[in-house]
Amino acid sequence: MPIIVNLDVMLAKRKMRLSDLSNRIGLTLPNLSILKTGKAKAIRFSTLEAICEVLDCQPGDLLEYVSEE
């Protein structure tokens, strides 16, 4: 998939665990785990906004496009 999710990188930079983020944004740990591992097919803007607010980052810090060429 050409979209790479860098949630694990941002969590490490902020010294935060996935479970802490889950509690702060009100999303279940399994759903966040699916996003973190890159297995998610979509993300709601409201979820992206909440993650960016808690991690103090921009959407571009979390999502990266890589060409498949």
C-alpha cells in the first residue's frame, strides 16, 4: 500500500504508549492497533484530528505517500 502510517514513530517521539493514546482520544485499542500496523483501509477526519491534537502533530507527520514504482 502506498500510504504509510507513522503512528508508531510519533508515539515514540512523544514517549507515549498506544494504550495512553487510546484512552485520551476515546478509540479502542484494537482499532488504533489496526491503524498503527497499516492495516486500516480508512480513517475518519475526526479520528485524525483527535490523534493530531493529542500528539501535537500535523496529519503529514502521521501519513506518508510512497510510490509503488
